[in-house]
Amino acid sequence: MNMTDIEKFYQTIADLESGKVRVAEKVDGQWKVNSWVKEVILSGFRLGKLTDMTEGQFSFFDKDTIPARRFTAENGVRIVPGGSSVRTGAYLAPSVIMMPPAYVNIGAYVDEGTMIDSHALVGSCAQVGKHVHLSAASQLGGVLEPVGALPVIIEDNVFIGGNCGIYEGTIVKENAVIGTGVIINASTAIFDATTGEYIRANENGQMVVPAGAVVVAGSRPISKGPGAEQGIHLYCPVIVKYRDEKTAGSITLEDMLR
């Protein structure tokens, strides 16, 4: 018997929350988006009805198909009291820690040992690996539409500093260190100071931060026109070195920013 649309939605949500299915996964070393999962998630907004989800003195109104997740101690996730929320359809592995307030949106996948610090956002469908540190106020953009677009992906052992923003399907490869205040998206080139070359979005429109790269905020001069004449600079993330995998990310970051 074929499932109805709403049955398929709820089954997919359950599979997302258990980690059985993911919006994106590595296949033969390359990240691949499962478009059908995004399509099912989007159907939940269409099928749902606006409902009162008020809790105590706080008023909330959202589609009845997409409430906040509720955890138990058996989930093994540490959610420190203080206003954090995880939307239905998001996976948090045992040993994940959320400091308040933080938010994880639908379709996101957060693997074991990861710290989501205060005021951090894991956007819709973002994929976060093992032992990642999302520092305070860092943001991983949501990429729910178009359904074929790869979401923001943060691989294992990445350190993301405070007030960072990773957007538009950017992939941050394993062991990279993103310094405080760095903004990375598909349209802003990254300068690799170790090679003298710029890293730009690939043929699929994705910015890929290399494995082990230590990235800090920088700038580059405008090359022509009135802006060049007046010495105007544009924002530009800069790779200042590549991290030794045996070196703790926090120590490496501190050394680079001293």
C-alpha cells in the first residue's frame, strides 16, 4: 500500500531524527544531496496548518507538522537550560552539547562530540561532522531551496570561531580553523597566503575551504576605478597557514591571532 503524503512526511522526519536518512552524505569521497529528502521536508510546510504552540508565558505559532523536538535523557544529548530549540526533523547525535540560547533547524545533522555554543545557529539541512566547535554567535546558513542545492557542510574536527558566518552551501573540510568574525559564502573568494592564489567557487557554485586551512578575516584592494584611486579595500578571508592535525585547533588559532 502506498503511503499518503503526510505519512511519507512523518516517516521521513522520524528517519531524519534517528539519523537513518540525511539531506546530504558523502558518496565515494564526494558530497551528494538527497533532493527527495528536501522535497519531503518542504511538503510538510504545505501540508501543515498554523497552530498555537504557546509554552507558558511565551507565544509561538507554527505549522502543526513542524513542532520543536522533545528530547529525553536516553537521547544522550546535553541541552543546557536557557532557551535553546531544536526543530523536528533535525538529528543530534549522543554527546552533542547545546549551550543556551542556540537553534538547530529542520533537516540539520549534528554528529557526536560537537559543541553548539550560545547564540549559534545550525541552519536548515546543514551537515555538521564529529567533534566540531561552533563558537558563540556563529551561524551556518540554511539551504532548503532549491532542492538540488548542497547545504552548508562542516566536516569533522573543524573549529569555527565566534561571530562567524558560513553560507550558500560552503563546504569546510576536516580540521580547518575558521577565525573569529570570518564570513564565507560562494561569492567571496578566499586568498591563500601560502600559495598566492585565490580560491573561488567551483563549477557547482560551491566554496570549498581546504582541509586543515586556518582562515582569518582580511581584505584586498580594489584593482581599478575610483575605489582603487581612493584606496578602498573589499572584505576577503585569508588562509594564513595550514594546521598540523596533531595541534589543537584552539591553540593554533590563538597563536595566529596573537
